[in-house]
Amino acid sequence: MRFFNFYTPKISDIQFHKDNWELHEGFENDKAWYTEKRDPARIRFFDRQPDWPFDLRDEKAARDFFEAQSRSLNGVLIEIAVENIAGTECLVGVFKYKSPVPNDLGMYYVGIVWMPFEKFLFQINFESMEKGTTGMREAAVAMIVNPAPVKSDEEPVMLNSMEELFANLRKKPVQAVPSDDKKYDEMFAEHPLSKVRALLDHFRNNVKIDKQLLKQKPFRRVSA
């Protein structure tokens, strides 16, 4: 008699959180923590393959897709790349959005690891929001990159109140700027973008993946 060992994927097949992270949510297919710095970390399992019009053999298509998606959500893609993490084909991206807090001028940064397989998908998110005084990293790097003041031909805009100023600033689209470069992370280690990248590095260096999961076929988009 022959016995078949059918594998059923589950969130516990991927282990990466630290013992001192606080469990925030613990559902069967969705688990979330707060890190020691109170930044959210989450893993989700989807019992289906991704609905991408590409697979990870085409990194340019992945970039084009998520650049368009982030723009549609009023954000911007900072970086994205196909990587092999612990023997698994992954897509790793970093995104920037406006803070969801009303009238807040800070930015919200999200780092995502997608692990797509033939019949299912894992998604790991690391997030951090700018708090307190904002724009310090951008201003400091602007002085490093271009210490001379930049002249502008634009007419100054006259505003009648701080509320009008905030509203005007919130209307501006999110953009990738020189200070988003990874080379400035060490200089601004407590900036939310630096923290998101540090959490992604923690995942790369510490994740443990179940041997059965490693045997599963990667996601491939079959042409019609």
C-alpha cells in the first residue's frame, strides 16, 4: 500500500519574528506583531496564486506593475527586486505613501516580501510611519547634495492660514527623492524608511522556512 504525504501550507512554515515582538493579531491566515520599536510586521497567507500578469522571471514587468499600482494609491515605488531568500524565489519592494493621519505631513513607508508559489502566496509586510518633526532627512540630504540655494522662477503662493498651508502640501504628489537612497540609512537609522529596510534585512538574514514549503513549485504565469 502506498501512502501519500500531502502538504498543506500554513503561516507557521515561515518563522522570522523576534521573541520580544508583541503579538497583535493571531489568525489562521493572518498574523501580526509590533516590533520592539512599535512598527507593524505582518504575514498573510493566500490560498491562491497571485493575480499578477507576470511571474518573477520578468523583473521589469514586476517593476512596471507595482510602479503603476503605487501611483494609483497616491504613493511611489522606491525600489523593487527579485531575490532568492533562504532558497525561495521572492519579490521585495519598498513603497512610500502619505500618512493616513488627517492633516499629517509625514510619510508612511512599507516594505513587502512576496513569496509566490504555484497554488498559493505568502506576503510579509513591514511598515513604519513618520512621527513628530518631519522632513529632517530630506532637508539634510538636500544640503549635502546641493549646498547652494536653488533659485526658482515660480511665483510665490500666498496662503491665509496654517490649515491652508497643510492642505496645499497634502495635495502635492508623493515623489521619490535623493534622500530615499539606501546609502543614507545609516546616517538616519531611526527614520521610518531606514527602519523598514532594516526589518527587510532582518527577514533576509533570519527567516526559517519549512523544508516542505521549499519543495513547492514557484508561481509561473502560463501564456494563453
